[in-house]
Amino acid sequence: MVKTESKVAAALDTSGPDREMALWADAHRARVAAVGPCVHLRAIIEFSNYCRQDCLYCGLRRSNAKVARYRMDPDEIVEAAVAAWRVHKFGTFVLQSGEDPGYPPEDLARAIGRIKTSTNAAVTLSVGEAPDADYRLWREAGADRFLLKFETSDPDLFAALKPTTTFAARMGRLLALRDMGYQVGSGIILGLPGQDRISVSRDLLLCAEGEYEMVSIGPFVPHPDTPLGRRVRDQGQTQASAAALAPARTPNVRATLNTIAVARLLTPMAHIPATTALGVVGRQDGAWRGQAARHIAAMGVVGGTGRDGCDRDSQDHTNSPLCDSAREHTEYSGDARYLALLAGANVLMLDVTPREYRNYYEIYPGKPGADGDELAGSVNSAIREIRRLGMSVCPGRGDSPKAPWGRAAQKGEHIGGRQPRCREMELSVRS
Ligand code: SAM
């Protein structure tokens, strides 16, 4: 299929559980074919919550005076990484912060270098827009990857929601990161005010065009101390007629999974996380659980082949235990992130920020996190859940499979950061 806005929008318009599950299954198969059936576990350390930006949706925005601000010094960052690495040999540490001009770039470079020498892990940065000199310094210190979501490709929406930067500046930073040899990640927030299917289609096409090594689709979670969160809270009481923006919708789990699935079909080689925000939304929206049980049973995952063929009305229980399971299970009681791992996503992030800081990094309410013994419990339960779904945890750092980093490189193909399958992959739109 030609990757046009209308075709992508049609793929997102699944109207009904069966078409949705077919889309998730297609995405899961594409994921297994391109990046394998295993799940990458990443550890994230949120080391500073200072931010000079004033994004209308984010709890860390500079105007939010209710936030108690903190910075972990480089030693604390390294200690947190090493402590987490003792619990589990994470292949990647993600160092994330607000856009903190008060954090000396040299300090972050030191932390990166020491994490690289103390562990075998890769380092991903997620620290926002910074000058070339800083990006270069961190790259030379050993940073491997950088995640910078463009959030929305709609320039008007971007301008309204991110008044302290511009869409052009953000896209310019993504190009600079690419030029410096980072594995680059980008993506969007889903469920922003004014977003519709066409707008999200454009976002996904921009992700494909950028040929990003990581693509993140996170649902919007309202934060009560932000303008957008307040608008969501008030929207039942007042019509925001005079407001520049329509009220924000909270996206549901199914819409998020559909978008992740289409992102997978458009960017097969990308690493796509099952985001923390999805886990949070999944606890608030229960309308996906019955369908989840059916999808899990239907996929069976076994070797990533995906299979269904279960006649749900049949009384003949001899064909497959999975079919029995599909008939018997009416509700999935787990975390929506695991369902995303059967709908195109292949990465799970665990928050290993030390407890004393964790509650202050509140982008949105309801984020889980763990350290110490608690972390061992979280890692074990993540591994257990991944296995229960027929998958395993990927070994190694979890670099992009694209050249020059991954399998394609090992086979001697030079694809210059392109996604060869991307152009060939058919985005199947069921009618
Ligand atoms: N400062 C860095 C940056 O701008 O990329 C990293 C930190 S920023 C807080 C990380 C991500 O949080 C953003 O890219 C945004 O997508 C997400 N985020 C912020 N507020 C959110 C909300 N209310 N709901 C969902 N995601 C949100």
C-alpha cells in the first residue's frame, strides 16, 4: 500500500474488536519478522526534574510551582545505574531529565562515561533540546542513543502546546543528532487536543520519513497542575468555546494499541516501547480487558508465529489449549503494556530512579517505579509476564537492527540508517 495520509488514517480506523485484533496481529507478526520475538528491558533513571520549557501538558513545566525540584549529581546517577545493574543486567540505561540548563553538560558526560565503563550497557539520553556542542560532548563520552519526541507534527498544535520552542527547532535537533551518529528516537503524544486521525497519520508518516531507530507512541495522561490537565478536569463543567484549543481527550488503550500497531507496520525495524503512560491509562480505562484476553489467547505468540483459527462457538476442545483459553478467559487482569507487546511494541522500560527522587519526577500522575529489593520484584514480575505471553527477554544491549549497529551490518549490508523493509512492507487495511 502507498503510504498516504488517507491509507494510514484508514488503517487507524478499525471500528470494531475483530478488525482491531487483526491489526494488532499483523503488527505483531511484522515486529517478530523485523526485530524478533523477544522484549528489550531498559532501565530509566530520571536524574533532574528542572525544565526550562513550559509545555502545557507536562507536570515538569517551568510554571508548575508545586514541583519540588531536584538534581541527582553524577555520582548518584552512576550509583543508581550500578545498583540496578546488580539486580538485572540491563542492556540499556536511559538517562532522562527535564531540559535543565543548570545541569553542567560535563557532569552528564562524566556520568555517561562511568556508566559505560562500569556496565556493558548502552546509554540512551532523553534530555531535550541542547546545543550541538553538548550533544557532541555526550556522544564522545559514550552516549549511544537519543530520544527526542517531536510530540505532534501539526505546527499549530505544537506552537500552542509548546510555547517555549518551535517545531522547526525540535526537528532541527533531531537532524543534528542523526548527523552525530546517535541512534535516534522520536514519536508523539496521542490524544492531544485537536488531534484527529489525519493529524496522527501525518505524525506516523513523519516517523517513517525520519527513519528513526526508536518510535514512541505515548497516550496523553492529564496532570492536574497543568493547563491541559485542568482543561480535561473542567471540560465536563464548561464548554471551552472561547479557548484556542478544543478540550483534550484522554485516549483509551485500544486507540493507543492501534496507533502502535500502525507505527510498527510503517517502521518495522524501529524499537517501539510499550510506554509507561499506556500502563497508567490502562488502569483508568477498563474497556480493553475482555478483548485483551481474546487477543492474548488468539496470538499464542509461540515462536512469534501468531495463530488463531479457534472456533469460539465449538464445543470440541481437542483442537488447541489456546482455543480453550480464548473461550474461557473473559478478562485480562494485567497491565496494558503487555498487550502492546503483542501489538507491535518490543521494548519495556523500568523506572530505576532512587526512591527519594522518584515521586518528584511527575510528568503525569500514576507512574510506577522501583529500586533495591522492590526492583528485583519488578524485574522478576516483568520477566514472568513476558514469558507467560510466550516471549523472552532479549539478550545484549538492544541496539537498532539497522546498519551500522545491528544484524544488517553484520551481514555486510550497508543501508545507511534506512529501513529496507519499510518501503516494501504492505500495510494491510482490512475491509
Ligand atoms: N526533556 C526531555 C524532552 O523534552 O524530550 C525529556 C523529558 S519529557 C518529560 C519526556 C516525555 O514525556 C515527552 O517527550 C512527552 O512525550 C512525555 N510527556 C510529558 N507530559 C506528558 C503527559 N501529560 N502525558 C503523556 N506524556 C507526557
